[in-house]
Amino acid sequence: MNPKQVHRVLDEFNVYRAPEAQATLVSMEGDRITVQISGTACRNCSFEEHAVDLAFYLEDHFGSTFQILKRETTPEGEVVVYERKTS
């Protein structure tokens, strides 16, 4: 995956989700992307919902299915690992 494309997806996500959720790229390795989701996380939306929404953004931009492999709660929010499914 092209890092510039991933950053474009995160930028678009942040336009519509900030300040409740802000996605920042932590790392990329092969078909895996690790993202930090932080922010005020409104009462009605958990970080989990934002993590799922980001998977849909990735799918729309890359034309592939993305699966959440791992979610880890941090003091700032959540670290989420996504993997692009290839079939």
C-alpha cells in the first residue's frame, strides 16, 4: 500500500470525525496498517465505532476488504491494527 494513499484516507476521516476521533498512522507493514485513534470520543460513539468506520474508509479507497486484527485501549484512545484481505 502506498503511504500517501493511506495518509489521504486518514486525512479525509479526520475532516469528518475530529475532534471526537482523530486517526494517526503509527506504522505500515505489508498489508497491515496500525492507527492510533484518539480524541474526545463523544458519549454516543465509542472508539470501536470509529475503528469500524475507518475500515470502511480504507475499503472505499483501496477497493479491498479491511479486517480489524487487534484493538488496544491506551490512555489517548485506541491503537487499531487493520489488515487488507487479498483473495
